[in-house]
Amino acid sequence: MSLLAVRGLTVALPTGEGEARALDGVDLELAAGGTLGIVGESGSGKSMTALALMGLAPAGARIAGKIALDGEDLLALGEREMDRIRGARLAMIFQEPMTSLNPVHRVGQQIGEVLALHRDLAGGAAREEARRLLERVELPRPARLLRAYPHELSGGQRQRVMIAMALAGAPDLLIADEPTTALDVTVQERILTLINDLVDAEGMGLIMISHDFGVIARTCEAVAIMYGGRVVERGPVADVLARPAHPYARGLIEAVPRLGRGRAGRLATIAGAMPALGAFPAGCPFADRCPQAEEACQLQVPAMRPLGPARAAACHLLEAAP
Amino acid sequence: MATYLIRRLISFCLTLVGASVLIFVMLEILPGDPALTMLGVDAPESAVAALRADLGLDRPAPERYLDWIAGLARGEMGLSFTYQVPVAELFAERLELTVPLAFAAMALASLLAIGAGLYAASRHNRAGDWGVMTASQLGLAIPNFWLGILLIVLFALVLGWTKAGGFPGWEAGIGPALGALVLPVVALAITLASILTRVVRSATLEVLREDFVRTARAKGLGRGRTLRRHVLRNAMIPVVTVMGLLFADAMAGTIVIENVFSLPGMGKLIFGAISNRDLIVVKNAVLLLAALVIVVNFAVDLLYALIDPRVRIRD
């Protein structure tokens, strides 16, 4: 059985005029210890997917579909039961390490909270475990850090503290939502290496969310590309990177800057911008920006089409191709 | 932290000096002869002149001001013109009532406001929020003296649970003394609580949008625990500021409430002193109230540093 199986996940948000679907029929699959990247622009629904998995979608959102963690449907659980899963079996780290820690509590307290909540540790035992966790995320002088406040740490150190907090509950699945976007390039690299090492060592599953294909390629085996609240292509990272099937996937991959391409190769871009929530075309969500769009694309939503083992894409143009 | 403390202490002293100068200028230098004010316009010229000499009004203003401050430093404020007793004695006796009254009203208001404000924020845009906001609107609209009268009518006259007013003194025992303060405290606290509830609610809503609240939920903390452990303390920063400011309102409120409930406190003393044109009492009483408000706000500045560790290094 897979660690995580998401089927037809749909999140409808209330807007000025009726509802808009931030997620529309998202399917995801992750084996125990597996790593899955979710790529897309802002507004593609990747962060909403993460929040929906955590059961933290915004108030007023209507959620449908199925999220099975080890076979247990999370959407069927009550608030209290979900509290027991969050932090213990599912953990999440966020994009903004500067604001994701509580400014008025010490680092030790914030890690200790998870230990008390999910592992029944308190006092000296909790302090010792928190110190070990800080060592685990390679922070120097952990005993001193426990007494520090977040404002006394750098961005990279705070993100390491966030990771230590996520590890504290010994989760089966770690969701990382753009964990390095707000950090310096050199720090990014080290944080990604750390996440990779920890996922391997602890045997955790990983969902890495990023707008940057490079980050996904470094950390994940499989990738799901999202656009307009839907998964438009999925497959093994190397495969998708080498032969993207969906025009949006091609655009995303071509838009990754590479060294040595020279001046001649100007950076490719995808024309236009992602429409606002609720303003997507009736057919394929990408139709308005797609260089190859045909009439059918405007009218009908393309279904996911298998393209070989573990590969699939949702594009009308794939019919014609062999 | 030390620089923060020193800065606060300096600004505390400067505010106190500023307040005393302002009071002195308003009461003794601005047009209008204090001696004439005290005796009334019909008083004979000789009596006014005698009082002027008695009060030292014939001396230059800076000298009089320094004399006043030097006297305060020795704990001497002079004799009350109407009561013919040392002003300091009068105050000591009255503060025993007014200070507990004001602080109890602030405490009750804070308790009500934090409870109601957190509740309203956690039920944002739902019935509970709407209910709290309506109640606070009502509390703001009702003047405290009117609420005081209503409370007297209901609890003293209709139900007969308490006396309509008066204060037996602390010598009568804690029970009866506190009993006499219940209605005045409630009447004073409702307006304060209504203002503060709105501040607590909006501060809480603000903090609820912060990223670290989402982190707390992601750790597995329930809504209630997140509110108590992560939201409340961060929301207290603006709330404590407003509490300090409201303390001035509470002190001003005691003047009205002590008259409604005929409690022999500072408020009633000031009210009487103004009617009797007892300049020495008015001058010192106003400075004392100002000093109390300044001390409370100094304490608030210190509280910031306790609540928010970032304040300790910011200055």
C-alpha cells in the first residue's frame, strides 16, 4: 500500500461571486520513503495541495475527494483526530523561516511543544531530545540555541530549527513548501542537502514543493507538474526532464537558466501570466498561453493520458502523437 | 536591556516634570487671580491681598514653582484651604479607596476584555463575534454614571442586595469594604472593557494571520491551545499599550463614579475642591493623578520587555 494516495482532491474557495476551484481533481501517489516533487508557478495550486494534505485549508474552503495516509482517509477525520496526525505522522516546513517561528518563545520551547504533544517528553528528557534534534540538523552549539529566540538566528538557522521541529514527531511524511526560496543561494544548497540526507536516514516520505525545477531534480525521484489547480503531467523526474510531454512542462523546463548556454540562447519564457483564481478557460487551463493550442483545447478539459510506466500527461495534442 | 530601562526612566522623569509645569502654568500663571478665585469676586480687597501673601502669590512664578516641587520632595504639600489639614493627610486617606477602585476596575475590565476579545476573534464573522461586538458597542454607548445609577436602582433599591452607596472604610473589615466597591467597580469597568475588547479582538485577528500560527497548527496544536500559547502573548503587545492609556480613563472615571456612589475617594475630593476653589488641593491632586498614570505607563513600558524579547535588544 502506498504511504499517500490522493484521489480527485478538489478545494473550492468562496469568492465574491460564488466559488472558485483552487484545486480540481488532483491525484497524487507516494510510496513509503518515496520522494515527490510538485512544480508550478504561483497560483498553480501547489501550496494549496500542501495545506489540504495537512488539513489546514483556509476557513470556508469546501474540500472533496480522498486523501489516504497509510490507507486512512484524512478527510473523514475530525478536528481532534487530525491534530494527533499533524506533527506526528505528517509534518510540514514552510517558505518563510523568518516568520514561521513564534517570536516570543525560545527555540527549545517551540521544539519541546512537539515532543510534549506527540512523544510525551517533558523536562530534562525533552531538553535532551531537543538538543539531539538540533545536532541532527547540524546546528552548532545546540545547548545554547535552545535558549535563543528566533530573532537571534539567521534565516538558514531558523529553517534548520523548523526542520528539527518537523523531525521531532518522527513523521512518516515531510511536506516542504518552498523551503529554500527565501534563503541565500549558498544556504539553499546546504538546506536541500540536509533535507535529502534526513529523508534517506529516517526513511521518511517527502513532498517537495517548488517553482524551481532544479530544486525538484535535486531532491525527488518523481514529479507532478501543476497548472491551474490540476496536475498536468507526472512521471519520474529524469524522464520528464528529458522528454516533457505537456507544453507547459516544456515551457517550465526551458525556462530554467543554465550556465554555459551562452548569450545566444536567451532565456525562454512562457508567454502571458497565470489567470486569477476563477478566470481559467473552460477547456484546458493552459489553453490561453499554449503556443500549440487548437480549438478543442478551448472547449474541453483534457484527461490524464498514460504515456508509459508511471508517466502521464493531460493534453489534447498527445492524441495525435504516436 | 539596560539602555532600554534607562531610556524609559529618563522619559518617565521628563513626563513628570512636564506634567507639573503644565499644571502650575494652568492654575497659577494663566490670567485669573487664584486668590480671587478662591475667595470669590465679592471678597474684600484686603482679604484677597492677605490670601495672596499667605499663598506666596506675590513672589515670582519660577520661585513658587520650585518651592512647590521642593515641598513635594519633602512630602509637604501645604494645608488645604477648606479643610485646614495637611493635603498629604487628606490624600493618604482618600487614596486608600481610589487606588483599589481604579485597579480593580482595570483588572475586571482586562479579564472581561481578554476573554470576550479572544472568543470574538476565534468566531470571526460568526454569531459569537457578532454578539460580543454588539455588547461592546452597547457598553461604549452607556455612560458610566448612568450605568452606576442603573446598578444602584437594580441591586440596592429593587433587589436590596447592597447599599446604594457610601464606604464603611477598611477598618470595617475586608468583606463589607469590598462589598461597597463591587457596584462602583462594575460601573467603571464596563466602559473600559468595551473599548479593550475591541482592541483584544483586532490584535488577535491580526496575530491569527501570522505564519507562526500556521506552524503551531501544523505541529498538531488544537485551535484552543494555539490561541492560548501562541496567539495571546503576541496579541498582548498592543493590548497592554491600550491598557496603560485606559488607566487614565479609569482615574478620570473615578471622579464621576465616586460622586454617583458617594465614596470618599480622590475623585470626590477633587470634585469638592474644585467647587470650593481649594487651589492647593486641586493642584496637588491633579499632579498626583497625573503621576499615577505616568507610573502605570512606565510599568507598561517595562511589561513590553517581558512580553516581547525583541524589545530587549531593539533599543
